[in-house]
Amino acid sequence: MKISKTFLAAAGALVAVAVATPALAASGTSDWVKPMADGATSFTTDFKTLGAPIIGLCIAIFGLWGCMSGRIDWSRIWLFVIGGALIGGGPTLGDAIMSMW
């Protein structure tokens, strides 16, 4: 059985995190998780800011293409709309879940 280098690297990183997390939590400083929380908040805000206009642009371009070609694939339009809802609602839902902890 051959084990890939990627698997070994991922397993090593997982072990390092599993060993370091209790040590950081026991060190007495309560702000050891603050950089990760700030990064997650920044990611969700930036994801909504960038994702919504991109989905809107895709819908507009697809609509123009549909007008020029004379046919519109409605299943693809619904995928754009559902993708936009997930981009807008997903990070908000994640923030709501994180605020409950």
C-alpha cells in the first residue's frame, strides 16, 4: 500500500493542530482564537461583497446571450439564482451560527 505525500502532510497538520489547540487554550490567554475569528468575519463580508455582483453580472450576460440566441435555458437561470442566494445567505447564516457559540 502506497501512502501519498499529500496525505502524510495533511495528517501531520491535523496532528499538530490537535496537539497545539489544548496547549494554547491552557496557556491562560483568552485571545488565542481571535485572529481566526477576525479572519472568518472578514472572509464572509468580502465573500458577499464580491460574490453578489459577480452572480448579477452572470445573470445579465446569460440574459443577453439568451436574447441574441433566441432561447433561454431556464434550468441554468435557476442555478444562477440559487447560487446567488447561497452566496448572500450562506455567510449570514454562518455568522448567525457562530454568534450562538
